[in-house]
Amino acid sequence: MFRNLGKRLYEDFFMPSRLSEYAEMLRVALHNGYSVLSIEHYLKIIRADRIGSERFLVLRHDVDSDVETAKIMLDIECSFGVPASYYFRLCTIDTDFMHRIARSGGEVGYHYEEIATFSKKRGFKTRAEVEKCLPEIRDAFRRNLLSLRSRTGLPMKIVASHGDWMNRRLRIFNHELFNDELRREMSIEAEAYDPYLSYGITSRISDNNYPTFWNPVDPRVPLSEGSPVVYVLTHPRHWASNVTENFQLELSRISEAVKYHLVSLLPKNFFSNGNSHSSYLSS
């Protein structure tokens, strides 16, 4: 426990920037003949049946926190002339930055978490409680995505589920809110975890916490070996220590957990007796 806490403190407050490693990964990819793509672009490659025609590196960033580091990652991509996908939570929305991503040829999407947010606000303890409220949760998703499209002027037709401690606790993913009707109504072309988006991928890699950094392997290895389609998911907070933001984030997590445990002690019928309100997903 204390060892893991020490690792977390080091990554949050003392770890040197690793962004030169990110630039080196792109350098290796281009040197080895890879076309670098966003998920939006890769979806077009799949639909055009071009898998196998060349080597592809698919880049995705989930901006869970630390927008400032995400901006530096975009600077690096622009210096190489390559695009990427960036998925934003409601708490990390930065309209100017999102427009800059779009102008650079990248893709902007919604990193949604309505199931987790709703569950924390209601103090849910079981998956069954979530399933009973899926219509309400879908309504919240609709409102949030429509609001984001209106605020940003961006289509956001590809979305990506965020993973939260509440999802792990209840054993339900945020993407389980989707059904065919919701997809059609909201003109959603893909969810980042749709099985068909894995078509052709020969090496799927995610960044990780200090000291492992990569799961399962440093992407420079398959890129150097010529793996046909390499998919890399990153989270900006793993690449630099943003001390102020990480401190605020840890305080927010503690507050969120305390509120959840207090709400979970309320009677089960509390929210059905007129105590619910519609602002619970506004941030």
C-alpha cells in the first residue's frame, strides 16, 4: 500500500517530463514508414478496406486531466505534421484548444462517464440499480453531448468511454449506456471501444503509471519491428508532473469518495420522493 502511494506521489509531484520520449516514438514511427492517424481517419481506412496496404500508427489521447500537457503533446504532433484523437471529459473541456486540434487535422471527441457520475450522485451499490436508471442516464448523455456540440461547433461523432473507480466498483462500463436507438439519434459513428475498430490492429498499447510506463510494451518496439497497425492510447497526466492540477485532482477525488459514501447511506427511496435534480451532470 505505502509503496504504491509513494509511486503515485512521485508521478504526481516529482517525475520529470517524459515528453521527449513521446516525440521519439513519433520519430521512430515516421522513420519506419508509418502513416500516423486519428481514430476518425482509421475508421475511414477500415471502411475503404485499406488494411494491409501500408503501416499505420493510430494515436489516441484520453484527456482525463492535465490539459496543459495535452497541449504540449499537440505541439509535438504538429512539429511532425501528424494528427491524433483527443477525447475530453466535461471537466477538461477547453474550446480554444479543441478548435486548434481540429485545425491541425486531428479529431476531437467526448470522453463520457454518465453511468459513473450518475451512480456516484445516487450512491448506487449494485449494477442492478444502474440498469434501472439507464433511460435517465441516456437522457443525461444526450444533453451533455448536444451541449458540447453547440458550445464547440465540432461534430464529435466518435466518443470514448471513460473508466472510473465507480465503474470498477459496480462492474459496469460507461459504454453500456449505448443502444442502437441512441447511436442513431445522436449520429454517433463509433464508440472507441467498438469491436470493429480493432480490425487490423496488430499491437495495442496504453501508457501506464510510474514506473511501468507502458502496457504491455514500449510502442517503439513494435514500430521498430514493423508491426502493421500499432494503436497507442495515452493519458497526458502520465507524461509530466503538473503539481498544482494533480494536487487539486487528488483533493477532488477524496471529496468525491466521501460524498458518495454519505449519499449511499440515504434511504433507497430518497431520490424517488422529489429529491432528485437535473444538474448533477453539469460538470
